Amino acid sequence: MTNYRSVFGLNGLFFLLAIALIFATKLFGSSASLLFTPPTAPATIDDGLLTHAFQILCAASAVACIFSWGLSRKIKSNQITNSFLFYSAIITTGFLLNEVFRIHIMLLQVGIPKIFTITIYAISVLVYGFSFRRKLLTTPYLWLLTGLGLLFFAIAIDSLHLGGNPIPVFLEGIPKILSQINITIYFWQTCNQEILKAMSDRA
């Protein structure tokens, strides 16, 4: 049964966070109502359809990792599994936040080039891969490698700033959506595998 203190405590925390954000927007001279402005509705059903699908897939990966990490802690799986799922959650959530809030675009507006954001994320992925290289070999990592390869291909196409339309859009967009399909399949399979193994070890 849920403790009423947890309910009130969590709601109170997010209420205070909302108030802090409202004051922060006022401090920077913006309208606080912008915080509650709904996203722009697409003109037609196909407007940004694959982009939205990409964001949903990003969310699916993040949710799978966060949920699995929380569950692994409850069933007291080994420390390597807990750490692997925890940092997987951080990596996938970071990517999700960037795609939804377009952090790399906002940084570009203040003079920080997109390559800086890409480099930081690439280094994070490399550190993650190196730290859990043995663990990754026990997972269906071919899905992950395929997804990352397609993603870096899409990033390379975007970096070239090719003219013309729609060929460059297709060259970037199709590999990008395919990359996230592969990455999502990887994390769903891996999280399922890790939780089943943790439950088996506990039994």
C-alpha cells in the first residue's frame, strides 16, 4: 500500500519545482505562461510523423531502462546488473531529453556549436561501452551496434549540410528512424533478459 507521505511528498516536490521554474522565467524576462504552452499541432497527420515516432521510440528505451533498473534493485540483483541498467537509463534518458527539448538547437542559439553536443554524447557512449564491455557481450549487442552505426551515418549526413530536397532529408531521416528502432529493440530485449536472469538467480 502506498504511503500517504510519499504521495504528498512527491507532489509537493514537483509543485515546488514548477514554482521555481515560473520564478526563473520571470527572472530572465520571459512569460511564465510559455511553460504551459502546448506543442504546435501538426498541420496534417503526416506532418513530422516519423519524427514523433522517433521520439516515442526514444521514450520507450528510456522507460524500459528506468523501470528495469528500479525492478532490479527491488529483487536485489547483482551490482553489475544494477549499474549497467542505471547507466543505460542515464544514456537513453539524456538522448530522449535532447530530442524532445532540442537542447543542441538551444545551445546553438547561444553560440555553442552542434558538434560540441554530439562530441559530449559520443564520449559518454564510448565511456559507457568501455565500462560495460564485458556485460555488453552477454547481450544481443548486434542490435545496438546496428543502431549506433545508422545513427552516426545520419549525423554525418546532417553535418555535411547537403543542399537540395528531399534527398538529403531522406538520407538523414531514414537511417535515423531505423537506428532508433534497432536501439529500442536492443534495450527491450536486454532489459527483459537482465530481469529474468535476476529473478532466476534470486529463486
